[in-house]
Amino acid sequence: MSAAPRRWVFAVMGAVVIGALLFRVGLPIRITSETRQVYEQLESLDSSDVVMISFDHEASSLPEIGPIGSAIIDHCLRRGTKIIGLALFSEGTAAGYSLLGDRARRAGAVEGEDWLYLGFRPQYAAAILGMGEDIPQVFETDYQGRPLSGTPLGMRVHDYRDIAIVVSLSDGSMPTYWVEYAGARYGARVVAALTAVMVTSFLPYLESGQLAGIVPGMKGAAEYEQLMGLPAAGTRGMDAQSAAHVVIAVLVVLGNIQAWSDRRRARRSP
Amino acid sequence: MLRDWLSVGVAMAAGLFMTVQYFLVSESANAAYRTVLLWMQIVFAFALIIGVIGVLRIHLKKLSRPGSGRIYSGTLLAGAVLMSVFGFSGGIERGSAFLWVFDNLQAPMQSTVFSLLAFYVASAAYRGFRARSMESAVLVIAALIVLIGRVPVGEWLSPHIPESADWILNVPALAAKRAILIGIGLGMIATSLKVIAGLERTYLGGR
Amino acid sequence: MNRPRQLSCLLSSLLPGLTALPVAAAETPADSLSGGWLAAGRNAELAGIILCVIALGVTAWLARRGRTPRLRSLPALDAIGNALGRATEQGTPVVYITGWGGDMARPTTMASMVILSEVAQNAAGMNCRLIFPSHDPLVASVAQETVQQAARTAGRPDWYRPDDVAFVSQSQLGYAAAVDGLMARERPGAVFLLGTFEGEALILAETAHQSRAVTIAGTDSTIQLSFLLVACDYTLIGEELFAASGLVAKDQTIAAAVWGQDWLRYLIITTLLAGGALFSIWGFNLGAWLTG
């Protein structure tokens, strides 16, 4: 493809997405079984349960991961379920701390009692396996450097048996490692909240029951917000995503029409 | 030569121990396993330090040479120094300069690169998704159904579109993915066994 | 690295998938360490490892006796020489990327290193510059050794430039931006994308295409595979990458391993068919039985 049509493709895509963000249409959002499955599992927990949220993503995917993470965190806080946050990607560390801290403070949750942020550990395979043996051995202190044994929530968790659900907020293949190491080895119940581009990679794990649920991208966030009755960033992004998908579909059709006419012209010319 | 044999020996011994340990009920083996997990994290942290030193060395060298790339190397070095100073002096908690830079500079800049995907998907779809044969025509039609069916506009057009998209993803696409995954899994198992047997030595760097 | 652990966990995670029947793997902890000195609930993994050892051992033994099957040629591999030749004629470098998703523990990265060694040897022979930007310090260090060794093997030790094989950034999009910038500045004649890729795959492939480079890709990431198939000139699909490493290195052990994997594949197909038949006719869940 030459530079000129590429520029047009980019310009049309940019204009359509910006337009959809500025002028809301409010298309109806269908709740998929994948998102409902996750929602119902978190809904079944109460204040005696602990959910581990692993921020396995980069800063780059925050616009998509952020709404999913916010919806899940808000749901846990509303149910009174305790949250332990951590990051297995260095960049997810600060992003996770900001997101979890902001949502918890808005809900009036107390750090150390209702939520705790453990920070980052390198070498994700060893970290996931290590937490199956002894969480305080992998994370002796929380993100602020306070001993884990010094907080009520930190004292409650020893290994995955004390964690009701592990949620991996991921823009990559990290949920695979959670399934292979925490799920298969220690029986942890793993849920993957993913960027849309990664969703189909994890459907086999969902089908076989190795993943307890999937929240699929921005659409999953929008569905989760609908289930909670609190439309937010995910719902707002749906019009733009719809518009982008339509543009790509139109481009595929146009590309094929052009290729077909080129072939026809080539056949006619001697 | 001795170094190679030592590396292969360590890999084989560690490999055998970790495999046997997985199937054993033994407190001492479990304690050794926990220690190895901690070592792995420590070794990786040191590898990161070596990597960072390598990056700094290369860019210091580039900075000292005349050329148009100096500005990039300078920016990288300035960023590395500033973030380290912010982190060590002001901490990393809420309200710190470190977190401010992360939230307001790094995250938006990286999101910008991520957003390029939308444009590249569009141009790649326009350029590459051509129905040149019956098989590729089926692929193009399936792609169009999934594209429209996975967003609200599909539901708005017809409830059959999202249903068809779900079927495509959950039946034919999933079957193909599962087959590829099993094939890849077998490749991984074969490689793993070759490492334990000392036949696979790629990690030594071509020696 | 933790390869055997990965092997055991990989097997245990594959088993429910093999039978294609949903089993409550997450609700039945495999870690029930009770009874005797053998861990309970891991018989299936143990049997799986034994079967793999037998299949791969027998094929390796047969290979030593000269009974290795011929691996079919792959168009992507045939294109490597032409791509290098084109880059040399144009006076442009080639860029080799193993993907952001793979570390040195990943078999795809190992397979990619074997191909890198061959590409580097040929590039050194043609005096074509090779750039290897890495996202992982360990991968960078192994690649440095690999390229340096390849230069020595090609009889051109002076060709190796340490600064061209280096760690760039662990950040996914930081890495993608750095490699994009590199491609925009250097205008490579060929770009090799062989390894485990994630979200950066299409960004790199499209930039390579815009730089008018020949793009040769191969990955085990199923979702990125679809992007690479659309955006690249040649693509190795999934396990073809492992076979490719055997083909380029002309290594009998790799060819034997590919043969062994074929044996295991037949076993899996038989198990799948048997599992489906047992469940359909008698309602017996083979997947649940295998995973305890």
C-alpha cells in the first residue's frame, strides 16, 4: 500500500474514533456469558473473602485495562471483599497502585484492612509459584515497605488457599502462567481480565475450565458496568470501538473491491 | 570448555531435581524448592541490573559520538537519571514526583504508541485481507462477522450477528487454536526434555 | 531457568485441554500432598512425562542410527537467503527480533536463537549488518554470544558489533517504539520476527512493511499469528518454528524431536477420539479421570 492511501486510512480512522467519542450514540450493550460468569463469581463473595488482583500490564494499555480494573475493584469494594494487589510487570506497579488506591479511597476503604498493595516482584514464574508456598516469603513487605505481618489483611493470607479468586489484569500472556503455575499446581481459581486483542488466545482455557472467567476488553468493562448499574469509562468507549470496527470492516470490503477491479483490469489488458 | 560443561551440568542437575521434586512428598525437597524460587528472583534482578548498565553504556558511548542520534541518547539518559533521583529522594507513593511523571508522562506516551495499533490494524486489513480464493473468501466473511458481532453495533443491526460471531470464535476458531496450542505444547515439552538431557544448549549462546 | 517446573505445570495445564472436555481443574487442587512419598493427583502428569520421554528417546535413538525422517522444506526458510542477499545488495542492515513475549525459558526463543545463529553466519559471510534489539537482558546476552560465535564460525570475527546486539527496554511499547524508530532510521532490507510476540507484533510488522523490508515471521502466539499472516511476506505457523530451527541447523536431534512430537500427536488424536467416544456413548469423562 502506498503512502497516500495509508494516510487516508489513518485519517478516516482517527476522525471516526474522535467523532464517536465526542458525540455519544449510546448503542445497546449485550452482556456476554463470559463477563456474567466473572460478575456472578465475585458477587458470591463476601467480606470474609480475599481477592488477589495482579496488575500484569504495561502503562500503555491503561485506557483499556483501567475501566476493567476499576469495575472489578469497585465490585469487590461494594461487596466488602478484601483486595490484595500486586504487579508482575514493573510498569504495572505504579499503574496498579494508582488505580487500586484511587478506587479504595473513593469507597472509603482502609489500607491494610480492606485492601493492601504488595508491589512488584521480578521473575513472574518464580513469584507465582512462590506465592503458592508462602506469600509473605515472596512479599515480606507491602509497596510502602511495611511488614506484611504488621497489617490485619497481610496476616490473613499465607498462600492461594486464602485467596478466593486471582484476577490477572493483563495485556499479554500472563494469565497463561497463572493457569499453568497457580491454577494447575496449587488449585487457585484464576480469572483473566484482558485487552480485546488477547481474548481469543484465552478462550481454550475458559472452555476447559482452567480459567474461571474472562472479562473481554473494553466491551467486557462496559458489560461489567451495566451489570453493576454504574455506566463509566467502559460504556463511554463502546461507541468509539463500534465505529472503529465498522471502519475496518468497510476498509476490508473496499480493499477487496479494489483488488477485484485490479484483477479485472489486468485480465482485460492485453 | 570447562565453563560449558559446568553450565550444562548445573542445568541438568537443577532440571532433574525440579522434575523429581514435583512428584515427591518431602519437606526437605520442598524447602529446597522454595529456596530455588527465591534464587531465581534474585538472579533475574541482577540480570536486570546488567541490562540497565548495558543500556547506559551504549547510550553514553552514542552521546560522546557526533551524530543525529545524540538527542535520543541524551533524552534516555536524562530520563533514567531523573526517575532514579525522583524515586530515591521523593519516594514512590501517591503525590510523589515519581508517580506524577509516571501517570502524566509515561502512561500517556505509551498509550499513544498502543493506539497506533488501531491505525495499523486498519491499514493491514485494507492491504492484506483479500479474498483471492474460496478459502480466503470464507476467512474474510468470518472476519467481517466477528468484527461487527463483537461490538454493540452488531447487536443493533441483528441479534444473529453476535450469535454467529460467538459461534465462529467458540467452534471453528477455538478448534484451530486448540490444535495449534497442543502442537506448541508438544514442542515445548520436547525442548524442555532436551534441556534436561543436556541435548539443548542454545542458552549457552551458540557454543 | 525453571524449565522442569514449566514442563510439569505445562503438562498438567495441557491435560484438561487435550480431552476437550471441561473439567473442574480450578476446583480440585492438584496439590493435595497426602499419602505415601508420591504426591497425590499427579499420576497423569507423571504418565505424560514418561510417555514423552519414551517417544522422544526412541526417536533420538533411531536418529542416531540414521533413521531420521526428512523434514519438508518451508518457504519462509528458503526466503531467508534471498532476504539477506537483497539487504546486502541494497547496503541496508537486517533486523532480527525475537518478540517481547519470550524470555530465554521459552522454547520458541531457543528455536529462534538457532535460526539467529544461521542468519548471523550468512550475514557475516555477506558482510551485511545485523541488528538485534532485545527486550530482555538475558536474551540479549545469549544473542550476543550467539552472534559473536556465528561471526567466528563464518571466519569474520571483526564483523560482530556489540552495540548492535543489545538490551533496549523491558517495557512492551517502549520497546516497540524503540524498534520502530530504529527501522525508520536504518531502513532495513529484511526484518525477521521470529519468537513469541504480543501486542507489539503488528506495530513492528507494519513499520517493517512501510520501510519496504522483506518480512519473515514465525510465532507460537496464536492471536499474533493472524496479524503476522496478514502483514508479513512469509510466516512460520506455531510449531513450524521448532521444525525450522532443525532445518536451518541441519541438526539431527531437532529433526528427531520433531518426529517424536509427531508420535505424541498421533497419541493425542487417539486420546481425543477415544475421549469423545467414551463421553458420547457411556458418559465417561476421560478428562476428569486423567486429571484425577
